[in-house]
Amino acid sequence: MQADPNLPQARAQLGWVLSRRAEHALAVAEFEKAVDLNPNFTDHRFGAALVYAGEPRKALKVLASHMRVDPFYAPMAPAFLGLAHHMLKQYAEAVVPLRECIARAPNFRPAHTWLAASYARLGQMREARAEAAEVLRIEPTYTITRTSKRIMRFKNAKDAAHVFAGLRKAGLPET
């Protein structure tokens, strides 16, 4: 940013850092500045930041556009597309992109957690438990409490509660 504040990539990186720090409005503003600087710029992390900022509908549009424009999109793009669907209670629609992410990045634990929650919400408990087992295979010390404190920083407490309720229903450990 100090070298050139007009680089979309720099704005996007700052946006991601701000999102991880739960500074949601500032994060979204930085991603929007990146797009203003270059309307062709795309970054899947903008969609992720929007999900955490409580804007899953906008995230769906951003992520779908990103995946259409960048044929080599990162496996995390469909994961966050799935999470956006999950947040909108479109659980069946969440499954396909989450499974795509897992097919491309089998050890990306968040995709397994979100898929477990989506299956649980669909009442597909056998599949939910299988995904919960994968979460624990990848990260044997995984707990919902630890995740809530260090990883998932949703702007709205109700959004976090929605995800965590699905994880509990899938059988993932609380503490």
C-alpha cells in the first residue's frame, strides 16, 4: 500500500487482513476500492469477506462472477460459495460447491465443517457424521469453541450461531 495505493492486489490483501481482524466494513470497502481501481479485478476472498460481513447474497454474486472469470480459481472459492448458500439456508445448494472444494483440496478442513453443517441441516445425518469424522481426521483437536474464537469472526452473532448449531447437530465436539 505504501509503494502504490492504486494496486488492486494491495487493496484486496488489506481487505483480507481487515476481514480476518473482524473489521468488516473496512474490509469490504478495501475490496470495493480494488474493483473500482480495476473493474476486471477479481478475488475469491472478497466473497469470503462478504459472507463474514453478513452479506451472503452479495457474496454469491461476487463468487459466481469470480469463478466465471477465473477458470483457475482456488479451491476455496467454491467453499465460500457453499458457505454463502449455507448462510442463506440454501443447504442443498451448499453441498455441490463444498464437495467441489473437497475434491480439489481434500484436507481443507473448513469445507468439511461447512459440509457437515449443511448435511445436518438437511437431515442427512449419516453424511453429516462422515464429514464430522473427516474434520477430526484432519484436525484431531478440533472443537467448535476454538474455531469460534480464532477463525470464524462473523459480524452478526446470529450468523455464527447458525453455523455452530449445524456443527453441533453434525456431532462435532463443543470443547
